[in-house]
Amino acid sequence: MLHAELPIIGGHVLMATDMLRSMGQQTRIGNNTTLCLDVDSKAEADRLYGALSEGGSEASPMADMPWGAYWGVVLDRYGIRWMVNRTA
């Protein structure tokens, strides 16, 4: 699996990865595009997750993760997958 990060202006980072058929992965709505929002607080993470969840479907609720982040994934009403991340 390939993962790439491209730093751009304003301290933002574009990240990309691939799907591997050899590992049984298939591209479909919900995994073809993922946007990651890295926020400054748990409250902001919860607010954004809640707004994106309206009319969508929850994939992973916001929770503290073993790698030290507060993180969750949601599929919005338009079929775009969002990761919401707050690094501790």
C-alpha cells in the first residue's frame, strides 16, 4: 500500500493512499474519497462530526484512539467519507 503526503500553503497537508485488489479492496462510494479535518479541540471535532453525520451514516464514532488522537469517520449525505481528527 502506498501513502503520500504533500504539504501545501497555510500548513495544510494533502494525503493520498491507494486501494489494493490483491488485499480484497474495491473502490466504491464511501471509500473513493476521504477528507480529513484536523481540528484544535474535542468540542470542534464533535461539532463537525455531528454536522457531517446529519443525513449520512456513521462509520466510526468519535473516540480516543490508542495512537493519542480523538478520531472518528463519517460518510456524509453526499457519499463523501470524512475523518475528523484531534491530535492530543
